[in-house]
Amino acid sequence: MVGDVKMKKVILIKYGELTTKRGNRNFFVKKLTENLQHKLKNYEVKIVQDISRMYIEFLEKDLEKIEEIVQNTFGIYKYHNAYMVNTNRETIENELLNIAYEKNFHTFKIEVKRSDKSFPMKSLEYARVLGSIILKNIKDIKVDVHNPDIVFTVEIKPYQSYIYTNSIKASGGYPVGTQAKGMLMLSGGIDSPVAGYLAMKRGIKVDAVYFEALPHTSIEARNKVIDLTKKLVNYTDCIHLHIVPFTQIQEEIYKNCNPDYCITIMRRMMYRIMTLLAEKNKALVIINGESIGQVASQTLVSMNVINSVTNMPVIRPVACLDKLEIMDIAKKIDTYDISILPYEDCCTVFVPKHPVIHPRMDTCLKTEEMISYDSLINKCLDETFTIKITDNEEEEFKNLL
């Protein structure tokens, strides 16, 4: 990388929520640094971090791609395209003026943040000095502290200071991997990818599980889920996608059950399988895209009856969002257009005309006595296969575990 110079461009990262962690802050910052190092491994960068912020040195040709990675990395509240300069008055003033010459503005404001208390001027005093330098050297501009066209911010630190004009909001949340693993029920619809995204935003490392019912569902439906997983992997390093062959269980359910109860019994079977997969893969929670009241299996009564088959905690990140809110997030993370492709999954292909919305526990238990589901579940688990989907396109599908 470039050595010590008067000014260099950097991406200045601010942690936001991580700064509330106090005694545990080092753990969160270390994980964020590791995640960024992995994501940026193919670029010539230098990442320097301290307790309150970090910066990335980069090659100019890579800026756009690096910014996209920074934007999609959880744990970053906002970032700036900044200039790093040596901390002395002459350098700061000259470089600030050079930056101002490149901008198009009529009104401006100067903000100075001085954490280096050995610097000879206080923040407000130095802001006035810097403002007067810009006014003296650039014509037809004026100061506006309330609604300026541009704000020049100068952060004064020991040895190196930062000058920037922009603030770009990033993804926020906690770095992926600061929490344990969760198993995401990824159906191919709109809601479950959003649930996975929101779970990762809270630091959860995610594995995905897709229940497949060939030939009732199609290979296109599986590929749709793979494509959704590839979108979600933009926010982490890799996702293991477990494909569960669910056909035989589903056929047994529809052969033996009252049609109105088929969805409820099917979901109970899925939760049993999810629990066993979570234990096998050392995950601590099940994650799904259930939204209260959206469909018959997502009423509170249904959730209670379905949930009763597992002691594993179940996280429902979109439970209290309405459909339009979920769709907005899906569009933001670029999963919406994939989710609406017309390939049915096993939850929609056999939907009865009148699914029960207030199922009875005793009816479910009696119905399940007619199905030898323990052996069928074990068979499902034996035949489950896993695709490792990474953020490296060259390794895509190389690992069929």
C-alpha cells in the first residue's frame, strides 16, 4: 500500500450500535474486522481499526466494488469517503481547501471534532478558522449553519486526521457470527429470505433448509431457492443449504389426514425435522418467515399447536410486519423478483380449500397416530443433502457435501 503521504483516500467506518457494547466491544469489532477481511480478500486493501472506528485503504479502481461490500456488511452503521491527512494545521488547511475546490456548492458549514486535546485550537475556534480560509479563497459562497449545501467535517486525532463531506448509511446491526448458528426455513416465497436477512443482521450465522417434494414440486423451485440463498450470501461468507426430500411424508399426510388439517400436520412434521437438523448442525434456534395472521398456519392458535412439537426456540423476524413492509425489504435486498417466480414449493402445492385456522391439539395428535412418521423422518434426514453456497463465484457449487 501507499506509505505515509500528506493525503490519501480512505473509507472511514463508524460502528453505531457496536459502540454500546462497552466491555464486549472488542469482540464485536474483531468479528467485524474478520468479516471485512474475508469479503475483501481479493482486493489490495489495508484495514486499520480502533475502539470507535476503522478505516480501509484501497486502490482507486476498486472503490465501487469495495463500497458495495461495506454497504452489505452487518455491524457498520455508516461510512464516509474520507481523506486521511497528517495532523498539523498547515496540512489540514491546505488539503481542506483542495477538497473544497473540487466541490460545487453555494453554502457550507464546517464541523470540527477534536479528540486530540494536544491540538492547539478548540473545535469551535478552529471551525471558524477553516471557514474563513474557504470564504477567502472561493468566490460566491457563504456560511449557512442551518441548511448548507455541503458540510465539511474535520476529525482531529493524534498523528492522523480525517476530512469528509459525505455520510452513507450502511446495513447496521451486529457482525454475522457474533451469535450462534440458526436454521432458516427457506421456502422460496417472499417472507423467508427477509427473515434470514433480518436474523443475520442480529449477528446470527445462518444455515438454510428447503423442503422439496419432487415430482410435485419442480427442479426450478429448487433452483429458485438456490438463487435466493446466493442473494443472502452477500451478507455473510457462506450458507449451507440443506435440501430435505419431503415427498413421502407429504403424501402420507394427504393420504391419512382431514384435508383441513393437512397444512398444520405438515408444519408439525417440518418442525420435528428442523429440530433434528439443528441439533445435528449445532444450531440453537429455528428461523422462519411466519407473519402473524398472514395465512392459516400463522394464526396464534396455529403457531402454538405447530410449535408444540419442538423445544427449540423459534425466531420469527417478520412476525409483526405487514406484507407491504416485508415486500419493501425483499426489494431492498434484491430477493423479491426471484421470490415471485411461479414455481410452487411444498407449502403451496397442496393447499386445501379451507385450511383450519384454529386447530385442536387433540385432533392433531389423533391424526398423527395414523402416520408412522418417526421412520419417515429418519429416512428424510438420511437422504438430506447439502449445498455449500459461498460468496466466491469460482467456488459456486464446488462443494456438494
